[in-house]
Amino acid sequence: MVASQVTYSKDLIMAHVKMYTTAYCPYCNNAERLLMNKGVQEIHKIRVDLEPALRIEMMEKTGRRTVPQIYIDDQHIGGFDELRALDLAGGLEPLLFKNTP
């Protein structure tokens, strides 16, 4: 299934997306593709394969060892499976886009 590109009005603010990742990670690629199809233009990627201390940081924050681990603003979403389930339940877009004050 191909996700459609989503267009939003200028009155919405994009959330900050952070993803712990590695060089080769099909689930990370799927997560990035899903987020980009939702309109995310920038993902702050943290490469845990390049710096072991960052993997330890990720594990302490999330309690998980696997990548991707995705945050939207300060909310831990989980991995790709949780991101996809959130999207299918209609909960992803409200986290990604907020109304301007």
C-alpha cells in the first residue's frame, strides 16, 4: 500500500521528529518513508552504530535495544510497528501537526 502525500495549511506547526537508527535498517527506512509521506520534511537521525554511547542512551531512555526508536517532540512512539499502528489508528497526524498559537 502506498501512502498518499498529505498537504497541510500554513496554520500548522510541524513537530520535531527524532529517530535512533543504524546504517542498514529496513524498518528505519520504512519509518522514514512513512513519516515523509505524511509531510515530515526533517528527521533528526541519531546513528547508534557509529557511537556506542548513543545506543546506551537510547536503551536507557526507551528500555529497548532495537532500532528504529522514534520520538515525536518528547513523546516516545516506539519502533516502526508502533508508528504504523499509530498511523492506522489515526493518531499519527495529530502528533505531527499542531495548530499555530
